[in-house]
Amino acid sequence: MPTPTSIKTICCYCGVGCGIEVSRDVRGKLSLRGDPDHPSNRGMLCSKGRTLLHVVAARDERLRTPQVRLDRDQPLGRTGWDQALGHVAATFRRIIAEHGPDAVGFYCSGQMLTEEYYIVNKLVKGFLGTNNMDTNSRLCMSSAVAGYKQTLGADGPPIAYEDIESCDSFLVTGANPAWCHPILWRRVEARKAADPAVRIIIVDPRETASCAGADLHLKLRPGTDVALHHGLARRLWETGAIDEAFIADHTEGWAELQAAFAPWTLERTAAECGLPAADIAQAAAWLAGDRRFLSLWTMGLNQSSVGVDKNATLINLSLITGKIGKPGCGPFSLTGQPNAMGGREVGGLANLASAHRDLANPAHRAEIAAHWGVASVPEQPGLSALEMFAALREGRMKAVWIIATNPIESLPDAWGAEAALRAAELVVVQDCYPTATTAFADVVLPAATWLEKAGTMTNSERRIGLLQPLVAPPGEALPDSVIIARFAAQMGWERAFAYADAAAIFAEHAALTRGRDCDISGLSHESLRIDGTRQWPAPALDAPAVPRLYTDHRFQTPSGRARLRAPALLSRSEPLSAAHPLILTTGRLRDQWHTMTKTGRVTKLRDHVDTPFCEIHPDDAGPRGIRSGDIVIVSGARGDVQVRAEVTTTIRAGVVFLPMHWGRQRGGERGRANNLTSPIYDPVSKEPDLKYSAVEVRRHTPLAREILIVGGGAAAWAFIAAHRRHGLADRITVFGEEPLPIYNRVLLPHYVSGHSSWASMVKGGETELAAQGVAFRPGVRIARIERKAQEIVDAGGGHHRYDVLILATGSRPARQYQGPLPAHGVFGLRKRS
């Protein structure tokens, strides 16, 4: 009998990093609640976090054993761990010998634990000898990383969540935290409720759920964020709202910034952004004076071909007002994934080095090499995510190892991602569930997931928390770090990867951070288990807590001054055209996560929105003859999708929206937004332009088909109603064996007993069916189906051709009876006659 126990862990969805308590009773039953002592969520959980045990319970769908295929024409076959990893090791050695180390690469995930990130980074950069280790954080946070480094000198969010409780003005741009960071947003709402003087400004081309509590919504034209930031900077300057002493003492680049924002008067900014000038002036006023303000942003700024410029010009606003390093103030990038921060700390991107070191600095590379016991680490940045898949397509890269992510659904230009994996010599996919990507794999490795392994994650406020296991992985699945260590042993590097457990990996990682801005050398798994979470830096266990950075106004730049950036307004996005005149933007839904690998398996989460859709403004829908509920085709240069239209004024005219979650496994490729998205990326961050693609939308008008329905019961009526709701104009004919209108046979016992009238059972006669454009053939029994000829043959010898055949005949007499069953005389009936 299981021993009752309880552990504390961290939610594995967004970057808020909510604490969770999971308990197991004597019967082995698990229960879950928010951790009331955790400083991030204080016991609160969102819909996704509350249903994590549903994901844990979905074991029937898990990957359980290693699988290999030696020929793409063959199915994957079960094998042992030694055989699978031995095959991968032999192939890697051959490819590296023939083409060099840059012919292989790893594509990982912001959902990996820090220890897993660290060991992969060490393996790839230290032992395989390539910097080709990138992650899906490239798709969400790399512009924020570059923005922080360009302005503040280091990739460190400078605020703490507690700053929310003392903030007076929230500038939320390119983010919908009410749905994407809901527990953090509850704290913002509570702050506003506690002080009516608090103001919330939302900048977004869509009216999202976050706008419900906003005082001002700036519904800007996509791609004009830099103009808005410059316009706000000029307005703050011309109204005397800048901190001249702070600018003089603690920044550099002020003259260049002045020159950059000088042309951006209220009127010009308003015209460029498509906003009222008075609203821009009001937003600036709420950032001015002694009002403490936080800027919060995420994918709307990051996922852009000018994402770094957007980040840097937004951070400028905190710097020129001197509102950084103080309670309630600062620029705050909302991390999209649970451990994108931890991955950045270990250097887990192709252009990063461990512990916020500089890859171009020879001394930094030497420090890393000495720590790992290797001669050197490569100097040149590796291939970023999109570059990696392009290299696979072009044959420059031969093998890719994908861990905990689903690029076939999540990368822009999804068809190009598919072509890349088809072109590769070897595709290894390491995951806990089968995905659209595992279908392209030559080797599939089953991984442990949340509640099955130990490790750490760092949330958006630099807070490190420990995840502890409570259940064993199913089948032969292993933690990612164990899999990588076993592979390293197969490559001959067993001694360098002989870790006793995840705590030992953390200790090695923590030692490498000593003396860095993200120093966590004072922490261990044991201290985190006993003392709870901790924000970095934490150079010693008894070191004072550091809730916010830059309180001394000394920044991580050579001069110690923050750098004001002054980029011009540029557009690198896909141009609109007569063929594709609308801007497509994409985003998340409240109850879903990424490509629904986990959340798509939870019924109550799918029930929120169960099918993909396209939001379109009435001004765009009307001329195209589109109404809400119509099936529309959204098309672009790279592909199309076919989804349901939602005509709404919540989106800006000229812009359409698709949710990002659907793909091959959930609803089919016809709902996959990344069929359309642009592979153009920011030249600095290499983050793709997922929020701006040129598209057209048209009403789907398929050729009318001949649909025959055999069976004149309630199922036939339900199909007709559902089909017509989608506006489909197919010709439908119903064949009913009884010479009666369509009625609900399930209720025949009620009719016979007198509890239901005949009229209440009838669904549709000839008049009702004619109104639906349906031909009804009562009293015609169908004798057989001729599939090759696509015909059905009735009992009289008549032949009826079909394009689609629906068999709605039922399989046996209905025996259901609602209410008290009479003592005698009621039988299961199939026909009224």
C-alpha cells in the first residue's frame, strides 16, 4: 500500500512559476492545490494548473519504450535503450567524421528543467564541438534577451512580482496576461481594486480579455510599436516628465535618442499608429510625475522582425523617467515558458554562453572549457532555430535531436519545417507524448515529465524553485538528463557525465555561475527543498535577498551606464499586396498551451474553445460576404487554413487573428496557423515575425456534393442541422424505411406508454426538410451499397449515386426509457409500424 506523502513543486506551464502542493493518500490517489506559501501565486492556480493531474493520469497515450527505424519506409519498432542510443551515437560519429560537428544539432525547449538544459548545453558545446544548440525560446524570448542586453547590459528582468502591489500605472503592450499569465494578472487586478487611482494601459490591435479592466486601450496598427514608443518618449520630454539627473548620471546615448524621437510629434505618431492623439497624450501623462510605472510585454513585441528595436525603445521609457531599480517600477518581460529563464542562465541558445558570459570573449570561453574539462568551446555562434531547419533542408546539417518540443506545429512556415525533417539523415525526437513531430522521427526516446523527475526552473522574476517527483515514469521512460548522460557514455564521455542525480548537475551549474550577475553558487537542491524558492543573485545561502536589480543604478555595461537605443522605425515584415491585403496575427487561448500536447488531452480545457477560428472585423468581412460561423479559407504565400469565421469589432480592421494551438494531431493541418506564418526574423535576435504575415480571407464555397443519408431517425436530423449551420450547400437526400416523417425512435417506448405524444417525437416532415433543402424518400428500404460505383441500391432495384454516404440507421432497438417504467406491456421497439 502506498505511503501517504506530500511534495511541493512548480507548475510546468507559463513563466509565472506558480507553486503547487501535490499529495498522495494511502490508496495512491493524488490531489493537488496551489501552494499558499509560494510567493508567486499565494495559493492561486489557473485553469491549466488546476488540471495538471489530468495530464499525469493520461498514461495510456504516453511514449513508453525507445523506438527505431532504419528505413523511412518502415514503421518505428520497439528496441532497448542501449540499442537506440548506440544507433544514434554511431550515426552522430559517422556524420561528424564526414561533415564536421556543425552537421549535427539539438533543438530543445523552454519546458526543460535547468539541469536538463545544462547537460545538453555541456554535451553539445563542450563535447560534440558545435554551438548548434537552440530552443523554442528562440520563438518567444530571444528579442527580450537582446533588448535587455542592448540597454541594461545583461539578460536580467529587473523587477519582482511584489512591485505589482506598489505600481501606479501598468503599460501592458503586446501581451494578454489575463489569459496567458492569469495568476499574475489577478495580482494586477487586485492592485487596481485596492487603489482607484491605479491605471492600466493596454497596447494591442485586438481587444483581449486583458482589456476588460483597462483604463485605456491603444488599438495600434501592427508593426508601429517603435513609433509609439518614440512618440511617448517625445511627449514625456516635451512635458517635462523626464528625469534629467538620472539621464545625465546613469545613461548614455541621450542625444541620439532625442534625435530619433524628435520627429514623432503626437500628430505624426497618431497617424502612423492609427490612434487618437489624445489617447497617446493620456498614456504619457499616466507614466509621468511621481507615478510608479511598470511596462509588461511578451510575444506582441518579441515575435517580430524588429522585435529587438521594440524591446529597446520600450525600455527607454523606464530609463528616461528614472523609473527602474525602485519599488513599483521597471521594464518587465513576461516569460512565455516555465523555464525559458533557466535555459538562458545556462547559455541554452546557439549564441549564448554559460552563466551570462559572452561567447565572443576568449576568457569567458576558457572559463567554461576549464569547468567542463575540455580543451575549448566553439567561438562562432551556432545555428538558431530557423537557420537550423533551413540547414537541414539544404543538406548543410544532417542530424537533429529534438527534445520536449513540437516544431512541426510550432515553427513558422510549417511546410518548410516538414521538408527539413524529411531531408535530414537522422531525426531523434525525445518527448513524453507522440506528437506531429514524432511521426517524422527515425528514433523516438520516451521521456519522463512533470511529477516524475527532479530539477529546478526559474520564473519571470528570476525566482528559482525545485520540482520534486512523486510518481514513477511509465514503462521505460527516463528523465531527459539521464537520457543525455547515457548517450554521452555511448560516445565515450561517461566520466564527464557520471552524475549521481539531478542535484549533482545543479551543483556543477551553480558553481559555473560564481561571480556572475546570475550567481546562484549559494543554492542547492537541499536548500531549495528546505528554505523554498530564491531569486538570483544568491551567491551565498545567507546572502540578503535581491528582489529587484539596479537599485544602485549601476548597469551591466562597460561604463556602468544604461544604454539608450535610438533605432529608426523600420519594416522588415512581409509586404501587403492586392492578393494578400490583410495582416495575420496569432496568439494563445485561455485554456490551451502551445500545440496542445498536454492541454489537448484534458476535456474540460478543450471545452473552452474546441475548434480553430479566424477573427475578422466587420469592415473586412462585409465586402467578402463573410458572416460569423461561415467556413473561410485564410491564404498566404506559403499555404492556407480552413476555419470558422468570427466576425467581431474586437479586432482592428485590416487585421485577422488565428489561435496558434491547432495542427496535424488536433483538428488536422487545415487549422494549423503556421501554414501561413512568415519565416522572416529579426537580424539580431533571430526571432521570427509570427505576429505579421500577409494573407487574404475568403468564404469557403465548395462544390455541391451529393449526400445520401440512410435512416430517417434523430441522427439524420442532427447531421442535417449541423451541416446546414456551416452554410454548406450540398444536396442531401434522406431514405427512411418507414413511410413516416423523421422522428426520434429512442422515445418510442414513451409514445407507446402514453408519456409522449407523436407530435413531440417528430423531427421533420417533408415541409421542414424542404426548408432545409433536403429531399425525403420515406418508405424506401436500402438493400445494399456498391462502394466502387459509389451507389446505393434500394429494395426496388433503384440505383442512387453519392459523393458522401451517411449511415444513420442505428444498430438495435432502442431500450432507453426515461422516468418510471410501467410494469407491463413496454418493449424495446425499432419501428412505429
